Amino acid sequence: MKMKSLKDLLAEQLKDLYSAENQLVKALPKMAKAAENEQLRHGFEQHLEQTRHQVERIEKICERLDITPKGKKCTAMVGLITEGKELMSEDADADVLDAGLIAAAQKVEHYEIASYGSARTWAEQLGLREAVSLLEETLNEEKETDQKLSHLATEMINEHAKHGEDGDGEPSGRQHRELGQEREHEDGQRHSGAMQQHDGRKSEPEMHEAGR
């Protein structure tokens, strides 16, 4: 369909965003599962809920404007999610992977911030006040998510990744936990073995009584 007006352009942008958000609804649980840092994992899970509400807002806008949101594939989001999948398939230390996941997520956020910003501006110029309000709400959520990711990266995760196994030779993140679990398992086995040996040996009085 030929775009003849700013409203047509807005309609195409809404369709693109609708596709992008629905792709993200499927991708975020995988990113949350891959994240080692608890705050990062919780952040992905929280943004998943936000994204579902963002899909609903687009549907509401499209309903008001008599637009069918389905039928378009956001190729930009396809590419961004593919990059994220490639990252998660890499053999990487947990902290390094978390740093990469933040970067992948921020690429998505920056794309969405630009897209929602344009859509909001066009809606404003077209006098679509309800659409402006809904798009502004989502835009603010995307900006807030981007800021949270930046804070988490600079204040914690990047520092952990910098001092990973390749840095000072010390294990980090998941490696510390795995080493601790291995030690606990070994201690448990030793304790269990000692108990079995104790149970298998009766004291002399007990043996004497048993012989009667």
C-alpha cells in the first residue's frame, strides 16, 4: 500500500512496533534464563511484563485508528534477537555473558526508543491525543529500562567481567558457586562414609550382648 500521508507512516510504524514487541515477548524469557546475575534476570522478567502491556497499548491505538496491527515483520528486531541468540550460544564466563546480554538488551531498547519517539511525535502532530499519551507511557518505560541496564552494567557486571578468569586468574561469578557446591558435595560424601563405617562396627559390649 502506498503511503500518502503522515498518518499512513504512523500506521506502518505501529505495525512494525507491534511485530517487534511480540518478538521480544518470546525472546525475553530466554535471556532471563541465560542471565546469571539475579538483578539482571529479574530485570528481564520485569520488562517481559512491561512488554506485554506495551503490546496491549499498540492494539488499543490501532483499534482507535482502525488499523490492523498484524501482517508486518520487523526485520530490525529479527536481527537484534538473532545477535542475542548467537551471544547466548558462545562459550563464555557467566559475568562476561551477562555483560554481553546487557549490551544486546540495550541495542533493543535504543531501537525502541527511536521508534516510539518518532511514533509519538507523528501522533502529536496529527492531534491524536490518546495515542500520544499511550506512546509516551511506553517510551518512558523503555528509557527507564535502558537506564537501569546502564547502571547495572557500570556499577556491577562490567567490573565482575573485567576481573574474570582471563584477568587475574581468579574464578568469578558462577565458578565460585560451582566450586562451593563441589566442596559441599565432597564434605557430604565424607560425612556419609564416616557414618556408614560407624554403623558397621559394633562396640565390644554390643557384640557380646548379641552373642548371648
